[in-house]
Amino acid sequence: MPAKPTHSFATYTYLGPVQSVSLRGKDTDGNTVTFFEETLCPGRDYLLPEGHAAVAGWKALNLIMPAHQASNGDA
């Protein structure tokens, strides 16, 4: 049976510089799981795990915002 991730996901628009990232966390069985591995480009939307420390940091640094806010011009 595949492991279930412990995070929910939301779509964010990335506003920072181009960078390669790999986000990992633990599933319900305690196994390390890669949630996301991508090269982030400014202005593109990405499905990111809520509650992940890196995502929280990007929010705090205003490197990402919910996609609906970016499309409304709230950036």
C-alpha cells in the first residue's frame, strides 16, 4: 500500500528568483517522502505542501503567495 503524505497541498505563485528545490517530509509511517522537486521560476504556479517549513519560510519572505491573490493583482 502506498504511503499517504501528512500534508495538504495548495497552489501558490512563486515570486522569487529561479532556484531548484526538493521538499521532503515524513509520511504517516515515518518514512521520508519527497513532496516536490522542481526548478521554480518567477510568475509560475506550483502545488506546494501546506505546513512544510520551507513553504512557511517562503511565505514569510513573500517569495510565494496563494495563486488566486497573484491573479487578482494583489502582489
